[in-house]
Amino acid sequence: MTQQPFTAAALRGAVDLSSFKRPAATPGQGTGGRQGEASGATTGYVIEGSDASIRDVVTASTTYPIVMVLWSSRLAQSADFVTTVTAVAQRYAGRFQLVTIDVDHNPAVLQAFRVEAVPVSFAFVAGQPVPLFEGIQPEAQVAAVIDQVLDLAAQHGVTGQVPGAATASVDADEEPTEPPLPPLHQRAYDAIEADDLKGAAAAYQEALAQNPADADAKLGLAQVGLMQRTAEADTTAARAAAAAAPRDVDAQLLVADLDLLGGHIMDAFVRLIDTVRVTSDADRDKAREHLVELFEIVGVTDERVVKARKSLMSALF
């Protein structure tokens, strides 16, 4: 694995789901998240979830792993990310089930998971929720995290196959298609799958040499760099070193990377903005440039990035 692996300690019930109870259906209305709709299929690699079906999701995760993406139909980037994760789910052919929940129509899920921004992704293994990541991630990164989820599930004996091959959004007689990745992007993805981060970086660099405007390659290279910097990190030691030396730029950068990789995006941003405030000259430039790179990874239109940019300008001037 290229990231810090999930462990049994991850299964500690970070979210309280005890408040979810299945409401009785009223005439003309199902138990799904939208008025007039049924609760949706319970089989298939990809299904739509709702406030009413979340308990079924938890129960199913004792048989096979669940990956849940909370998204908003009002946000185009959020919807695009659901498409990305759906493509990954199809490739894994039932080793996990993807549950997508539109939070605009399911306020109880939004409240229970204390979501501040979408998309945000969780896994369920053996009935317990495991936070995965916030924001939009490239397809290769999604697959790498899901591999860790599957390893964790295997440790807990959750190795069942999702029943049914059809997805909720694809007709039974319609063959789902996925456009192939550009060759260099595919090479990078395959390298990540093989835990060859150096090879993945080289593939993305070659793609950028051929097309400097290749935004996906630029993002992929930044993601791979993040994984390379944190691959061998001792989280406890890194945090202790950063706490002991607030002006040690390298120590602060490493913890910011670990925070971002763990989904603590604002923690990473605030740490580097504070570092900019207390440093000067080359150290200050290094912290600022690293923060800008993290902005690119999260997405320049993300609300948290917009907010952090304002704070960075204040720290600089």
C-alpha cells in the first residue's frame, strides 16, 4: 500500500447511527430520499442510498464492504466525482458496493455524519463506519484507498460478493462502457496499483512534457508526490517533531501532508498558513509554495481552498 494502511483501530464507530429508524411509508411515497420514489435497489455494484436505507447499508457491510459517497446534485463537480467512483466500482465487479447519497434530499445522513462540504466518502466494514477522504480525488487515488478498505475488510472476515451485476443507473440489457485512459495516464495508474510511485511520477511527467496543459496529469503528479512524501512517515513522530519546532518548515510540511492524506484538509491549510506567519525569506516561500500545491490537489474551486487563500493573503501582507 502506498498510504498509511487502515487498521482494526479504524473500526470504532466514529459516527452514531443509532438515531436512524425506518419511517413508515405514506400513500404515494416510498421510503427513499425523494418524494414519490421507492427506496431503490439493494443489489448491484452501485445503488442510491437514503435516510431510510442507511440501516440496510450498515447491515450489508457485515457481508461485503460498502463505500459510501455523500454528494449534492446542486454541485456539478460533486456529481462528476460520483461518476469517477462508479467507474472504479464497476472494475471491482462486486468486491464492494458503492452507495451514493444525495445530501440535498437526505438531511438525516448529512447531520449524522457531520458533513461540512461534499463530496465526502466513508466505508462501512462489519457494521462500522470508516472515514476515507473529503473532496474530489483522482480515479487512481480512489482505487488505492479502496484497496486498503478491502484489506481491512479481509482482516475482519468481510469478504462476500455483492449480489447482482446491474447498477441502479444502468438498464439490465445495457452494457456499461468506460472510456479508456490516455496511455500515459493508464501507465501511471498501473504503476500506482503496483506500488511503484516512482514509475507513476515518471509517467505523469512524460504526459506533461507532451502536453503542459494536461490538468489531469498535473493533478496526478501532485497526488503521487503526496503519497511519496508520506509513504514512510511515522505519524506520531512527525507530529511530535512539528509540535516541538513550530518554525521547522520541513516538519510542518510533513504533518500538513499527513493531514491532507487523512482528510483533515483545513487542519493542513491552517498549519501551513501559521507557518507562513512565523517564518521569513526562503522558509516562508517554501511553506507558501507547498500550500499552493495542496490547494491544487484539493481543487481550486473548493470552498475550503477559497477560504484558505484569503487567510494566506492576510498572512503574507
